[in-house]
Amino acid sequence: MEKKRLLVLATGGRGENEGASGLQILHEAIRANPPILENTEIVAVVSKYQGGGAETKADRFLIPFEQMIPPFTAEKYQALVKKYDADHVTCSGWVDYVCGLDPRDTTNIHPGPTRSFGELGFYGKSVHKAVLEAYKRGEIIQTFVTMHFVIEDPEDGTDRKKGYDKGPEFFARPVIVREDDTVDILAKRVNTVEHAFQPFILNFVLQGKIIYRESEDGKNKRVAMTSDVFKILKPFLPNPEKIQLVS
């Protein structure tokens, strides 16, 4: 059986030791014995920062690195998928707009609730800052680590501000906010949950057990999954009644 070819979009930081921790987690999940990411190889890592944390880690792991320079166009994303013959693209700490990719084979992990804290500018610590402010106003008691398929919304790309972190969710793990939380403390706790679940959930997608589905007219987008995975993930599904079960 041929390995799944995974392209990782990981912005990371500008400094050589900054960020891209999710990339390391995915790499180690492949190397684990038994592997958490089964029958998978990372074929390339993409960041907009040359010499940054993502490139440093890619070099250390002997994975090809590509710098993507703005603007982030459909043609550029599609060219990378074609160049590396990627089966799937996953965003792991990618902060820029994604377009032109097949939503069936494109996923993202987000350090917060996508519906409330998922538009342009909501990434990294900005998410946690907004979550804490909402908590102090008495609006929420928890945040989430969410994973979803990536779609363009609106699909004509006319308003990219509204197009971030959209797409059907297939995982939403709650993280309680504590009274003494600071942005850094909450960020660290959420990041720990991200690292614990990301490769485990992504593996279900790559093995065809979590599937993107949409109606013929493209208006109804939903998640399908096998019954065994549904039983495992049901506590972490935002709308389990909307999940389509497949054999």
C-alpha cells in the first residue's frame, strides 16, 4: 500500500527556533512505533518565513521546505500540491488564507471555537486573548481545540475576512477556562491538547474514516464518518446528529 503523501502548511515564527511545534508533533507521530499517523509521509513543509522555525524543523527532519511568498493564491497552493503529488494538505499553525484546494483533502486545526473566534486575525494568542475577554464578560466558560475541513467562504473569494476557519468540523475538544488564566497559560494548555489530539484525529481523515461530503449544488456541506470512529469521537462532535454514518 502506497503511503499517504502529506503536505504541511506551518507558518511558524520568523526566528529559527520559533513555532512550528505542530509540525514536530506530526513528524514524531509518523516515527512512533506503532505509528499514530499510519502509512503516511510528510512530503513538504510550507511557510512564508525563510529561515524561520518551520524551515529549521523541516531541515532537521530532512523534509523538503518551500517558502510561499504573498499573495497566497489558488495557483500557488495548487502548484505545491502538484509538485509534491500530495494526497492531503493540513494546516498546522497556518495563519494565511487558503484557497483553490479540494476541501475533501484539506484540513485545519484551530486553537479556539471557529464560529466565535475564527475570522481574519484570530490565530495564536489573539484567539486566547479574545476567549479570556469573553470569559471575563461571563459569555463563555470554555474554549475549544477544533479541526475542520477547509472551504472557501464565500466561495467566490470576494471577502477573505469571512473566509477563515470555515468548513465542516469533525472534532471539537473543550478546554475549560480558569479564573487565574493568563493568555500565555491558556495558550500553553490549549497547545497541549492540540498536540495530544491532532495526529490521532488526522489519521482518521487520512485513512478515509472521516470524510467531507457536499450536496450536488455545493450548498450543503457535512461530515461523514465510519460508525467505529463516530463512537470514539461522539463526545467531541459539535453536532453529532448531523454526522452521516458510512460503512
